[in-house]
Amino acid sequence: MEKIWLNHYEPGVPHSIDYPALSLYQLFQKATQTYKHLTAIHFMGRELTYGELSLQVESMASALAELGVKKGDRVAIHLPNSTQFPIAFFAAQAIGAIVVPCNPLYVAREMNHQLNDSGAETIITLTRFYNMIKDIQPDTKLKNIIVSNIKDYFPGLLSFLYTVAKEKKEGDRVEVAAEDYSFKDLLSKHAGKKPPEVEVMPEDRALILYTGGTTGVSKGAVLQHRNLVANLYQVQSWCTDFKEGKEVALGVLPFFHSYGLTTVLNLGLISGAKLVLMPRFILEDVLKAIDKQKPTLFPGVPTIYVAINNAPDLHKYHIESIRICISGAAPLPVEVQQQFEKNTGGRLVEGYGLSETSPVTHSNPVYGKRKPGSIGLPMPDTDFKIVDVETGEKELPIGEIGELCIRGPQVMEGYLNMPDENAQSIRDGWFYTGDIAKVDEDGYTYIVDRKKDMVIAGGFNIYPRDVEEVLYTHPKIMEAAVAGINDPYRGETLKAYIVLKEGETMTEDEVFDYCKTDLAAYKVPKLVEFKSELPKTMIGKVLRRMLREEEEEKNR
């Protein structure tokens, strides 16, 4: 396909980039030397400069090396967003280890799968998860368990109050076994030590990043240093007014997910930004952080922006510092985008990516021409094509719907331990995304839906996103999801799941009548369920699979 999209890059965005042949840790080192006295991390009121962060990373890297961690070994990081995360992450990278980020909300069965599949022998976790990790240790290859307490990086008074509150809870105290290690003690013991020098090449593995499992079993995407470094430079170049050493990034996207890891943690810490870390999304806490810390960059997901738009006391907070937000992980409804920009004065643009692509492949221009409903244009050095769904071999022309394929320096090496899956997913250098899309005459791409989420009702192909876009325009609706459920006559029937704005009421007939105005009759949902919340991944992606499973459970 001719690269027609290059004609629509905004001024200042390069068509191609000369990527440095450096590892993630080398980029981090350069930043810590350049921005030594600037604040790197703000967490719960306590701050670390780049110089202080670098010393703690070196100390932890020395500790890991002494524990026997070598180049190529897997180190699982089982932490929420906190000061401990970047220390653990860059310490592992410093000695050439491969990081396996783990979702802190996972239960024992899910953790068991990831640890065994990745072959992790070291894990860095929190006291609150320690007992679970200890219980599954005999079923894994874990040799080293390093335990931290979330309060270790709280400022003094807050740490004291947190400790008192926790100790009042029966059974909250955790006794760490003698053979395991304290994160805090390891840092203290190795303070001032330099880690061994390890040669890490761009083609060496940096991460095993597990997909969210929204469509089934979680798969480990293997990402090399060159993939992650390339994506950092691609994303930074896309933000044409990015100011090194001056940005403040709000880190509420979880770092165990590729999106938060690249666009907040790694991009921030290679460019001298101040990262404001938040362990989870709590609306009031986020609004207070924006008001006080004045973030300029706020990567997020639509559910976060929806919550802010609908905050009843939004007028109490100053949120005008926000300049650039790239929304990912799920479709961004146009109404949400417009309202958020009105509230902040910043730019909110929809982008697209996958764990397998480090993750960003597309975005609407931040200041250039945006097309509502599209994921925008490919990043520099990124190619794409639309192919037929049946064989994946026929490239389709402009306007036709098919599977989106990506080729670029950010595309993964492959899935860990899954040769058959790799043969299907990566063909002749192209990654087959599993997403259904189309492209227009300017090269702007539109995700129609997930291949597995397409609904076939009465012989018609229906894409849930089409219906959800309409539902989001209704003034009473805060969130909406549409899924296909089994129907003995039509094959599948379309059902809408709706979360109303606070204080609103609505009937099923109102939903039907509203949809009939803007949708073909076969796309109008036949069933409606009002819910208090929708099931989501921790990153904020709605789990349609869980909605379908709930329906199957009801009908048994």
C-alpha cells in the first residue's frame, strides 16, 4: 500500500527515525546523568530526584546480581504503581535480566501460569501478596522472593498512620520467612555498590509481557530492547511540542501493562519528566493530584476520561495543566473526547496499540487533522495493511473491512513457548492483530472491532463499536457495552449493557427508540440490561467475554 498517510503527518513529525543502538537501561542512565537534580518520582507526597533514583537502582541491581540473577534470567515484578516499581524494573534491566510484569490483582492460579510459563526464578512483590506467592512457590521455579511494603516510600507521618491502621486489622501482619528477602534491607545492604557491567544488545530480550487475556488464555509477548526503544522514540516524536526535562506525567495507568509502561514509565524516565505515581484510579485522588501536581501529559483510557467528565465536583479542581492525552486500550467515544477537551483545554486524541507492538502503532495527530472515530495514522516507520478475514492473504482496497496487520520496529519477537500461535500471528514480517479495520483515502485507520467480538445476527455482521458510539451520545448514559449472546433463531442476539449517570433513570424502550434513530434496524439491540458497573481489565478495557459468560451462566 502506498504510504498516503505521510501526507497527513503534522509538521515536525519525522517520516523515519534514527534509533539509537542502546538498551533501556542505557537510556535511563543517560537521563539520570542529564537530569540528576530534577524530580523523577512523586509518590504519595514523597519525591526522589533522578540522582537518588539512579543510586537505588544500582543498589538493587547489585543485590539481584549477588542473589545469582544473570543476563537472560526472568525477574517477575508483582507491584502496583509505586516508587518500588521503577527501581525493580531498571535494576533488572541493568544486569540484562528479562522483566515479567505481573498484575497485582491476579489470583494464585493466574500467577502460577505466568510464573511457570515465563520460567521466572525471582519475584519482587508486596507484603500483602506474600502469602499467596509463598503458597504457590513449590509449584514454580521461584528461588528468590523479595518483599516490599507499600509504605516504605511514604513520607514519615503518612507511613506511621498507615502502619497503625494496618496493625489494627487482625491478621494483617506478615511474617517473611528467613530464606526470603526484604526489598528495603537489600537496598540498605548494597547502598553505594555498582552492579556488574553486562553487555546488553538491542536484539536482547527485555520483557515478557502477558496479554490481558480478554479473549482467552494470557500469552507472553517477547519484546526486545530495540522494540521498546523504537516505540519510545516514535511516541515522543509524535508529540511535536514534547519538552525534555520539563514534562509532568500522571502515572495512573498500571505499569504492568504495556501502555502505562511505555507511555509513562519509560518515556518519562528517559526524558527527564516528573512522574506522579498512583497505585490505582480513585477519581477524587486523581483530581487532587492533577490540581496539585499540574501534569502536562495524561495517557489514559476512555473509562478514566468518562469518570472525570462526570465528576460531580469537577469545578472545584484546576485541571487546565493537561496539555496532551493519548487515549488507548479501548475505543474513545467522540462525545467523551469533546467534553474532556472542553473541561481541560488540552488535546485528547485516540491512538491504538497492542502488547505485541510495544504497544503504540497508530494515533491521531495531536495538533494536526483528527478524524473522530479513527485511530489515526501509523507511527513513523510503521506500515500496515488490511487483509481478508478468511485467508489473510488478499490485501483489500481503501474502504473495505478486513483484518489489520502491522509491520514496524516495535513489533515483538513472538509469543513465548507458542510456535503454532507465532506461525499464525506473524507471517512474512507482518503481525496479524486480530482486529477488524478499514482505511480511508487519507490513510486514517478505523477499528471496526475485535475479530472475536463481531456479532452475526440473522445473517448480518454487526460490530459492537458501531452501536456503542451511538449509545455514548445519549445524555443519560455514562458507559455502554454491546455483546452478542446466543440465540436459537438468529444465531446471536445483540444485547446492550448500560451504566447510567448518577441520578438518571431510563427504560429499555428509551434505549431502543434512541438507537432506531441512528442505526439500521438489524443493529438495534434486542435486549438491554442496566448495570452499576461493567467488568473491565485493570487497564480499563471492557471485558465483553465476561458479559457473554454471565449470560451463559444465567441460561444453564
